[in-house]
Amino acid sequence: MALLTLDKVSVAYDNNYILKDFDLALEKGQLISLLGPSGCGKTTTLRLIAGFLEAKDGKFTFDGKDYTRVPVNKRNFGFVFQSYALFPHLSVYENVAFGLKMRKVKDDEIKKRVMRILEVVSLAGFEKRLPQELSGGQRQRVAIARALVIEPDLLLFDEPLSNLDANLRVNMRVEIRRIQQELGITTVYVSHDQEECFSISDRVAIMNKGNVEQLERPETIFKYPATEFVARFIGFHNFVEFDERSEQDGVIALRVGARQFTATKNPGTLTPGARKGAIRPDDLIVTAADGGELPANALPGVVKVSTYLGRSYQYVVETELGDFTANQEMESAYLSGQRVNLIFPPEKLVLVQ
């Protein structure tokens, strides 16, 4: 049974629906990320769970209890804000202890819990410092400690790393995952950063216009996007609309015009009726056209643009089916105007809706 369930939930601002009949389920101990472009509804979903927003319709269940109308101060949830939201005049210790004091916890218990959680977030010895005496990463760890010290039933993150520089973001996401796994706390994490979400999550929900397009393990989404939106969002830039699709002997046969292709049966090609092929630039293979018979799953074309990327070259290849982008490591580049073949490996071709 899921720990957290949103069932047909709708949220609207002045009759403008941000979420409409929205469903989500989260298992105990998991870290789930809500990922998508600006305006997709991920922050609205997080604020609804936290209690900052109220659902217009639907039901929010947590640990078997109806939380739909439970006020925010009655939900034992920890919230880590994008801006840290630390009190500048209070020390690290006082910032972390604040929630416990509001709950009227005894002083000796407060000290024990604060010191223990500062150890968890690697800030032991920093308890007397003020926020302005800390680095960005240290301030974020104080915010995490403050959310954890109340021993929440659920931990919520709202783009917690967006204010940090690139190197610090990488270090902090490792820390967040370490802390979450060490404590086994159920977590909902919101970000617009794909790499960040994929690296720390048990499952990722890709959102679009208030709906979940795909909810799966990160590696499944990365390899096998279910829809064209998800595919484009995670880096599949090449698409082919096939005219026909048939299956025989474990192989999917595809036709577009006079061109024949095949795709391997895998989780990315099993969606019934899906005829739109998608492939990453890194998975396309570019070979020189020698005028002979075309290899299997090949499409002839002409190099339109050749760009050096450092470790590889990127080509935009013009074909009868449109332009395709391919990335390939090689010693010397194909030149603009050169005739080439694009080969679509059957095991790399995904079929999306």
C-alpha cells in the first residue's frame, strides 16, 4: 500500500487549472522527483502536499489517513526551501532548534536532537556560527537539518540546489541522497534539472501541463521514454513517423515510404500502436556513403552542418525524412556536403506515442 496518494486532485487559481484529475502514489522510504519544464505543475504539487495549497477536488491520503483538509501546521512534514529561509540573526544551533521550540520540546531533548542531526549533515562544530559565516552548501545543509530535526513523516524539497554553483550542486545532491538513505525518510523532490533528479531518485515523475507523462525508475525513463514529450525532454532529438508497423519472430518491422527499418522488442517498443520512432544523437551511427547497397536500417543523407564538440563531432544530416542530429567520436570529421549513411541500431530505436 502506498504511503502517499493523490487521487483525482485538482488545483486552480481563479478557475485556471494547474492540476486536473491528478494522480500520484509514493511508497514508504522512497525518494521521488517531480521533473518538468516551468509551469508543468511540479511546485504546485509539492505545495499541495505540504499544505500551502488546498485542493479544489480530489483526495490526498497519507499513511491511510485523509489529509485533504488537514492544515499545514498539523502535518508533520519537513520542507526545504529554494532560498534556504534561514533566520540571519540566529546561530546554526538556533536555526535548527527553532521548529522544536515551536513544538515546546524540552531543552535537553532539543540539544540532543540538534547535535545529532548536525552530525548527520556534517556540520558538527558549526553550531555557534551565523548563516552569513557559512558557504552556500553549508547554509543548505542547515536548512536540511532544520527540516529533519523535527523527525518528519515526509521530507519535501523545492529546487534546493538552484542557488548553488555547478560543482557545489553535484556535491550537495550526493549529500542529500546519502542523508535520505541513511535515515530512510520518504522524500518528494522538485527540480527542473534532469541530471540532478536522475542521480538521486528511486523514481522520477516527468510532468507536462499538470499531468504525469511517465513515472518510472530513472534508468527506465532514460532508455525507454513512453511519449514524444518525455523523449524530447530527456534528449531524444531525432524522430521518424512510420507509416506501418508489424511484428514477426520477436522483431518489429517498420516502413516509411519505401524505406524499411526494424526495431528490437524491448520496453521502449512495446507500446501498442506506437509508430513514432525516436533515437538519441549519440546512438545514431554515421558512415561514409560508398555508392553500394545500403546497410540495414540505414538512411542516406548529406552532411549539412559539422561541429566539433571536443570529444566528438556533431552532424546535422539532411535526408528525405528531414534533418537528423548525430554525435560521433572520430579522428577526422565528415565535411559539409559529404554524402553519408545514417544507421539506426535496432536496439536503440524507441517507439513513442
